[in-house]
Amino acid sequence: MTPGMMGTMEMVASAAFRSMFARRLSMALALTLAAGAAQAQSCGDGVPRTATLGIGQLQCVGGSCTLNARDGAGRTHDFSTEPRVWRLEPDGPAHGVLRDGDQILAVDGALITTPEGGRRLANLRAGVPVALRIRRGGAEMRVSVTPRPGCNTPALAVTPTAARPDANAAAEAGPAIYFGMELDCGDCGWRREGGDFRWHSTEPMRVKAAVPGSPAARAGLRAGDVVLRINGHELTERGAGRFFDRLTPGQAVRFEVRRGTRTLTIPIVPEVRRGT
């Protein structure tokens, strides 16, 4: 083999190596970007990233309210009374359109206290204007707000009077603990009743996903697991979710789950709920 031929082969081999390295690098970058995009699609506790109006807090005066509960069609809000808006984002879509204390009466023509009204407010679409009927200072008016991409996860305050909620004492949408799992359980979610949060569910809780790196994932909970009991409580029974009020971050919680034909007990140590 002549030196010229060897040089040519070395150049070809070098070019092939660079091409292979470039392909592997591009694949690695694509996987990294894909992973980052997947993480960006979640807003915590399994709530998907959809669109937001920039409302930081919803207040229900009396009654029972639920935010981002799961139903057969996805996510829904449930209001027994017309909510007031607070903590509007200064640069959010609703800035200059809504004001602190405005009451939402209807969404795209559906009363907010109906299932359809709650479902529409919970399932906003970026770039699609939303027609709101509101009450401000005793007068009703109609406004339009165009959501932008983001997390539709306002805080929830249930108060006995219409006074502005204390930002430091405002009740969040559920206890201040985080397991890191997405559940599929029909009509289920947190409700505020008598000053305490209560979990309600019409079907057994099935784990749809465990958030990577979360307490649930670290403990070994898997998609498809059916939650039977938590600390010995059957959550499908009326009022059985009340003990959640007493759970604290760092305290192990026993999840009894059905996986295939086996029944397993998996201890999970919750963290402080993200965003609190």
C-alpha cells in the first residue's frame, strides 16, 4: 500500500469517524432536548402544562370548590359559588382586563357553577380567546382574554367572607405534601369542606405515571399500580381521605397497591409540595 493510499484511507476513516460522532452527538442532543421538553410539559403533581390567564389565586366565599380534578375528559374545576380572582400576574394575559376581586360568572357562555363552565376554565388553549362574564362592583360586564402557554394552576382560598384572602394564609389546592404521581380515578380531586381538605374519588386510584425523581418514583411505584389503601384507609369510601390533613413532609406513608395479581405495601416519604 502506497503512502498516498494510506493517507487517503486515513482521511476517509477520519471523515467517517467525524460523521459518526456528529450523528451520535446530534442524537444525544435530541434526547436531551426531548427530555427537557417532556419535563416542561408538567406543572407538578401531574397537572399538564397547557395555557394560563395569569390568575394567581381563586377565592370561593363559602361553598365547596375544587381545582384541576380529573374527570373522564381530562381536567376540570368545580365551583359551587362564583369565584373571585386575585394575584393577577403583572405581565399576564388578564392584566389590564381583569381586576383583583372580579367574580367570574361564566366562561364562553357556560355558567362557572356548572360542570361545563368549570371544565372550560380548566382546559384553556393558548392563543384561543376566552369570553368571560364577570361581576365588578355590583355591575356585570363581558371581557375577552387570550391565554398564553403556561401552568393553569392557581392557588385556591375558601373563606367565610369576601374579604381579600391573606396571601400568607391562603389555602392551596390540597395539603402541602408532594408524592409526585399522576392518578387516573374518574371524578376525583381535593375539595375544601368545613375548613379542611377532603379527597373525593368515585373509582379506585390507578397510577398513570410517577414523576421521575419524585418520592413515588424513588419508592418504586409504577404506572398501572392500583392504590387500594393509604395508611390502612380505603379512599373510595365516603370521608376516608380526611387523614390526609394530618400528613406531613418527611413522614413515611404506606401505600397498599395491586400490581397484577400481587398486593404490595410501598412506603413513600412525601416532600413539601412544590410551589408552596
